[in-house]
Amino acid sequence: MKKNKILSKQHILKFLRCAGEDLPILENRCQQLSNDVLELQFRKKKLGDEVAIQCSSISQLEVFRYKTEIEQKKQIISNLDRLLNQKSNTLEEKLTRDDSTTAQVTSL
């Protein structure tokens, strides 16, 4: 610094006095910021864990909802199959009766 003659000896002494006064404040602020960073990292991890738990819960709810929907649709299909079988049986019985009636009329 002296080579460039930018700062005189007086300026350097004033700077060192100010630095000596401000250094403890700056060290405390630095420690406080370090503690804040650690606390924020802890909170970030905790919130990340909570998000993971919530995602898992949502996934389980979605699976349950889809399973419920599938079971409802299976029940509808089963009901429709049963109805179709009933209609088919009724139609077969009607056709069988009609055939026997036709056979009786033809034999007369």
C-alpha cells in the first residue's frame, strides 16, 4: 500500500482502530448467520420429510380411491352380466315355447 501511496499511515491506523472496534460485532454477526444457516437447513430437511410423508399419504389415498372405483365398476359389470344372463334365459325360454307352439300348430 505504501508503494502506491494510496493510504497514509494515519489512514491505516484509523482503519485498524475501526476494525478493532467492529471486529467483535462482525464475528458475532458471522456466528449468528452460521446458526441461522444451520437452523434453516434443519427446517428444510424437516419440511422435506413432511412433504415426503404427505406425498406418500396422497399416493395411498389415490390408490385407495382407484381401488374403490375399480370395485364399483366390477360390481356394475357383474350386475350387467347377471341381467344379460337373465334376459338371455328369458329369450331362450320364449323361443323354446314358440318352437313347441309352432310344432303343435304344424302337427294339427
